[in-house]
Amino acid sequence: MLELVIVSTLNGVLYGMLLFLMASGLTLIFSMMGVLNFAHASFYMLGAFFGYQISQWAGFWVALVLAPLLVGGIGALVERFALRNVHRHGHVPELLFTFGLAYVIEEVAQMVWGKLPVDFRAPAALDFSAFTIFSTNYPAYKMFMLFTAICIFAALLAVLTRTRTGLIIQAALTHPDMVAMLGHNVPRVFMLVFGVGTGLAAIAGVIAGPALVTQASMAGLLGPILFVVVVIGGLGSLAGAFIASLLIGLVQTFGVALNVSLADLFGAFGITVGPGSALSEIWTVTIAQIAPILPYLLLVLVLIFRPTGLLGTRDT
Amino acid sequence: MSAPAIALAAVEKRFGRTEIIRGVSLEIPAGERHAVIGPNGAGKSTLFNLISGRFAPSAGEIRLKGENVTGLKPFEINRRGLSRSFQVTNIFPRLSVWENVRCAVLWSLGYRYSFWHGIDTLAEVRARTESILEQINLLPRRQVQAGVLAYAEQRALEIGITIASGAEIILLDEPTAGMSHSEADQAVALIRAVTRGKTLVIVEHDMAVVFGLADRISVLVYGEIIATDVPEKIKASKAVQEAYLGTVPA
Amino acid sequence: MSEVAKSADWTGPVPAAGGALRGYAVWIAAALAFLVVPYVFSSGAGLTMLSLMGIMIVFTLSYNMLLGQTGMLSFGHAVYYGLGAFFAVHAMNAVTRAGLPVPVIAIPLVGGLAGLVFGIIFGSVSTRRGGTAFAMISLGLAELVASSANILRGFFGGEEGITTNRTKLLPVLGLNFGPQLQVYFLIAAWCLLCMIAMYAITRTPLGRMCNAVRENPERAQFVGYNPQTVRFIAFPLSGFFAGIAGALAAINFEIVNSSYVGLGQSGVVLLAAYIGGVGYFVGPVIGAIIVTYLQVMLSDVTAIWQLYFGLLFIVIVMFAPNGIAGLLAMHQPLWRAGVLHRLVPAYLVGLAPLAVMTLGAILAIEMAHRFAARASDGPDMAFLRIPLDVTRPLPWLVAAAMTIGGLLLFRRTWPYVASAWNEATITARGRGEHL
């Protein structure tokens, strides 16, 4: 039991870190530009695929550096040549553009790499077991993922709090119009933010690729969860996104690990429901089976009772 | 003695720690034309927002025709007979002029959320909309999209939407803002015509408009009313002069 | 102002000229079209496609009650479509098992009621907010329902779904609705009824206030309306018609599975509405027809038709956000003034490089597809009956030349098209059009 808790906590925190890598980029983009980038998870997927492809040719470490740069570059180009044009049509067309972009990116990925998962492996240097908890071997690669994520956050925090650009971005998180009026080259900052945001998602993809499955449908699986994270955390709040990422990461990981159902719970008190009755399906379903929908339940609850999210300052 | 149209009792409004309205008490009897003037930033628009329900007061009480309406939503207050216009034109931009006014007419004629009445068959709706459009001189422009109207026409439409529901209490927030003299004169004549017999509260900067229109004037400075009186007395008041012009060195 | 109304460029519906234009003539013409068209496209495939179009028209129009009419962007409208389909299919099976005298033509009502009830239930939580929050809630709810399909296997039928047989219900006038032609007429009749009903709703106080709430929810409050209530009533109404569409699909396919409630289906209806043009009542109809046609025909021509789908959507979002209906409406004043034909030469001139550019891009994409994903099929393929080898540089150079060259030439034609528009506009204004 304790083993389960510790391993699940580790995995949950790791998953949460990955989510935050993506959610931070998404929050930055939304806060500065008012665009909820539906295609954000698609850039995560591109990061994983680029990482895979480059690692085939030049090794994992080169891929780790090159793939996010390439994907971030693509993101910047998308902003410069497409999103900027759509921006003047309003927020709904912008959202729809990113929606179409997600669709197209998934199709292109399928076209180039096929529909099946690709064999993206952890580099041999990290392919050992870091430590053993009770009977489970915890892979070193996962520790590397955790380490990388933390490094990136530290760097992000440093940039945001100690550089001029960082201060501008912080201001834009809550007062984007004012920042524009202060004379900063807003279009260039937009391009930078979009590029960095998507680059962050790509880094998440490169490091997550070997651990999770790398396939064309991964964007569609992770995308909605990402939105749950930013909405629960509060649109425009990095701290909120952090908390929400950890929360969702832990909830999902623990949820999958727990194989308890209502039947088990109530059975302990002697309350049973016959197999033929209408309730039997809900009765016997385990938490593990519900795990995929827990984030969405949380999303709906938060949106009903606290629409600005946990720490949000901007109204959606 | 019937209750005053609007009664404010010690109304306060804070945003965070900033006090905008610091204890305003005011009574406006039915049928009066009341102007609220004051320097920029005094809180005049905020006062309107409080009365019309856009904001809830931090303290104090607001009564409409004797009924306590403090904290009610804007549509609840509107349904009780108060209608307001906006300083920054707040219309339905892609609907036609006709549709803009018609929307304002529907609730007061009792059609609520009906999706079983064919709107083109409702003769009263059509008649009332036509009459309002005639009053604001926009009948020939009724098919035009509201967003492409000229500025003065949009301000007239704004007034039209405000009076369309037949509310007895009308709040106009700087109706002549941005208008030339001749446009402002026309606007004032329009206002006088359409608010005949109703209670009118108007925020204005144009003193000619104010003194020509108002029965009484309240002067709002830094969230407090420093004087409420008939126009001649306000004109002569030292306190008001100081508020607008600053103290004259002795 | 609502987010949907914020943009200056996204012009909305042309102000309706007193409702008199939309006279009975339009509906009679529509009814005639419904009657004639199955005899024009009388093959099995043709009838199937027409049936699909009818279903999609109802579904897309119901979606536009939210997006175009009330400014509510939903990513989960397929929930009501799918639930309508599931309730319909269970109803058909129950009726057959119990031997009840219920004809299949009444089944769409079951779907509609399911859509209505769930619209009320989910609407009570979703419609408290507008804008992005509403879109996110709709996404969350859609995921919830789609995921619960795996849990409630009795109702949703697991991977295989639920099947039924429409011929086992009570026949009507000797028709058992086995043949596709009969199913088509069932769908067409319901489609026409729903179109009329949904149009009628736009001409009611609620319909007008939906538009007002879309434009400026705050101002709507100050004329006495609660925007939340307006949304809360519009939502189940649109669910009702979505449920009818779902039931029609259940009758048509005789099988319903969890993909009916999925995000993919929600995405398709969004695409269809937007491509057609959300600001016009006829827009979703156009969009539904085009999208169905593409889905059916393109999938035979190329394996990557979904990519073209997405690209078309992006092109519309970027360059024609008012959709096809918007493009047509743009030309309407010119047509009324009799100067539309003056644009034809300029359009032809512009069309040529556009066609070259598009063909070049398609060639490149198809070749990339063959090169990357279908390498095992070998390097030889045919594009428009011209054989080529994707491993050689020549076809690639040709594709690049066509795309880039076409684009450059196309841009050169824009001033010519613009001046043709200018002259036509001036003439039209002279003839009394408001442009």
C-alpha cells in the first residue's frame, strides 16, 4: 500500500510537471494575446515526433535541444503569418483557427509518421533503474524528466522575475492592453511568446515521448486535459496553473492506481446491488475506470462554482 | 405624498480600497429633471452604474419609487421602470436600427421569452417601434446596421433604446458627449420632448445643456454631493465655483 | 460586448427587410427541391448521400441556433445528437419487442425529447457563463459523456454500439421504410419541418433577443432581459433539434455507437456551420451540404481527405470568416443592381493562377503522403491521370513551381479584381444599393 502511494505520488508529480510545462506556455499565450491555443497539445506532439526523428539521426541529446527550437520556430512563424491575420477578425475566429490548426497538424503527423506509435526510446545512458522502492524499480529516465522540468521552471522563473522582458510579460498577464499602450513592440513580443510557449510544449513532448506513447493521437488525448488544467488553475495565473497541474496529475495517477469500486466500498457495510439492476454498472465501476473522466468532472464543478478558477484574475 | 422616484441613502462604493462614492444621499421626486454635474473623476458614471444596477453598492440603500432595489440586477431594475443610456455608445452593432429599438420594446409589451409569437405579426410591437424611431428621427434609416451609423445618429439611437420601454425614470449619461453645438441643441430638444412627464436624471458637462434643462442640479465632487439646489443658486455657490475652478488665492 | 461581436470584420447578418422576403415561396421551392432531387441522383450512393445531407442540415442548423444566433460557441453539441440517436435506437428496439403500434416516422420525436431533456439538464450548468467559459464547459461535458460511454455499456453498447431494424416497426400506408428511397423521404420530411420550425423561432421575441444577447449581452440586461435566461432557453431548443437529427441518423444507419457523442462529431458540425457561414440562416444548410459531399466523395479520391478538410476550414477562417453564405451575400447588392456580370472577367483572371496554385499544393501534399506514409506502395503514383515517380526531383519541382508561381501570379491579379469591384460598387450605389 505504501509502495503504491509513493510510486503513485512520484508518477503523479511527474505527470503534473509535464502538464505544467505545457500549461505554462498556454497560460502565457492566453494572457498576452487573449488566444486560447487549441493547438497547444499539437505542438507537444510535434515536439515528440521531431524529437524521435532527430534522435534517429543524431541521438537523443541533440534532439532535446534541436526539436524544441524547431517547433518553437514553427510556432513563431504560425503566429507571424497566420494568427496575426486572424486576430483582427476577433476572438472566436482565432480560437477556431487554432482548432483547425490542431486538426491539420494531427493529420500531417499521421501522414508523415503513420497512425501507429513510433519507437521513441530513452537514451541508453539513462536506461537504468534509479532506485528501488519496495519491489518497484523506478527508472532513471523518469528522474531525468523530473530534473529537466524543474530546471526549466527555475529558468522560467528567473527570466520572468529578473529580466525586463520577463517583467513585461508578467504585466501583460494581468493588463495586456496597458502593456501595449506603454509602447512595447507588441507584435514582436507576441511572436516571441507564441514561439516560447509552443517551444515549452515541445520540450515536454521530447522528454515525455520515450516515457509515454508517441503517436499521432497523443495531442487529442492530452489536449482536453490541458484545458482542464488552465481553467481550474485560473486563466492567466501561472501559479494557479502550477497547482492545478499537480492536482490533476496526482488525481489521474492515483485514480488509475485505485481499483476500488462503490461495490467494494458499500460491500464492506453489507450493502449490495444485484447484477441485473440498472445501477449495477455504476456500482461495479472502479475508480480506475472513472479516472479518465475525473478531470472533466473537476472542470465542470469548478466552472459552476468558481468560474475564475482557483487563482484566476481574468474572467473567461 | 408619494415616494420619490429615486432615493439614495448613504450610498458608498469602493473598488478594492479605493473609495469612489463616499456616502451619497439624494432624493429625486417624480417628474423632476435632475442634473448631476461635477469635475472629471467625481464618480458620476459610477453613481449611474449603482442606481441602474450595473454595480452593487458597498454600503447604503437605493430605493426606486419607494421600493428597495439595492443590489438588484440591471434587468430587474429595468423591469421596475428605470432605463439608462451609456456614455460610450452601447448598442447592438450588427442589428439594424429597427431591431435595436424593437429589442428594447419587447419586454415592456409583455412578450418576455416567447418563442411562439411570430414577431412580424405583432402589431403593437411594430407600432411602438415606429413611433420611437419617428421621435428620434431615424425612421428613414431603420434598415441600416447600427454599427455604421454616424456618431450623432448612434447617440440618438442610444436615447431611443433607452426610452423605448416606456420607463418612467430615465438616466442619461452624457448624451451630448462629442457633439457639435448644433447637434447638441437638437439632442436637447429631443431629450426634452421624449422625457416629458417622466423623471430625468442627466449627467452632463455642457453647462448650457444643464442650465437649460434641469429643475435641480446636484454637484458631485470626489464621490460626495457638495450641493443640491436650483440652477441659479448652484451658479452662485462659492463651493461649486471652487470645486470647478480651484480656490482663488486671496 | 460579447466576444463574438467584438470583431469589426466579422460582419453579421444582413438586416432582414421586415421578414417579408422570406415568404412562403422559399419554403415551397425547398419542398419542391426535396421532392425532385432523389430522382436526379437516384443511384444507391446518391440517395445515401442525400439522406446524409438531410440529417446534417438539421444537425448543423440546430448548432447554429447556439453559435450564429446566440453567440455560444459549443465544442460538445454532438452530445445531444448522440443521445438523441441512442434513445431513438433503444426506443425502436423496445417498440419492436413490445409490439407497440408506433411507426418509425414518429421516432425522431423520441430523439428530440432526449435532446431537449439533456439540453435542460446540462444547460442549467453550462449557460451560466458565456464566451470562453461556456466553450470550455461544453468541452468538459462532451468529454464526460463520451468517456462514460465506456462505463455505461448497457446503454451505449460498448465498442459495437447498439443495432436496430427500422423495418420492424409499424408500417405506414404500406411503407416499411426498408428501401433507401423511403428513408430519404422520411428524412426529407423531417428536415423540412425542422428547417421551418427553426426559422420560425428566429422570428420570435426569443429569437430576436438571442441575436441581441449575441451582440451585446450587457445592453440586453438594460432593456430588461436576463442574458442567462435567454441562453438557458435557446440551449435545450437547439438540443431538441440536434436530438431529432441524431434519431434520423439512427433510423438511417440502424446502428449507433459512442462515436455519435464524440468530439469528432462535434468538430464536424462546427466545421460545417462555420464553412457555410454562421451569420446567415442558410449558411449552415450550405455548410452541411458541402461538408457531407466532401466527406463522402473526397474519401474515395484521396486517403488524406481529412487533411484537406482541415485546410479548407483554416482557409475559410482566415480569408472568409463569414463563410460561403457571407461570400454570396457580399455579392447580393451587386446582383440586385444588375452589375454582377461585370465581375466575371476579373474573377476569371484571378481564378486561373488560384487554380494552378491549389493544384500545385495538392500535388505536393499527395506526393508527400505517398513519399512518407505509403512508401511501401512504391514510388509510382498518378495525379490527375498523369503518372509520376515521387523519388525523382522533377515532380517536386513542378509542384513547387505551380504553388509558388501560382501564388505570385494570383497576388498580381488582386488590384485588377479590386478595381472591378470598385466600379461595380459605384454603379450599384448609383442604382440605390447601400454598399
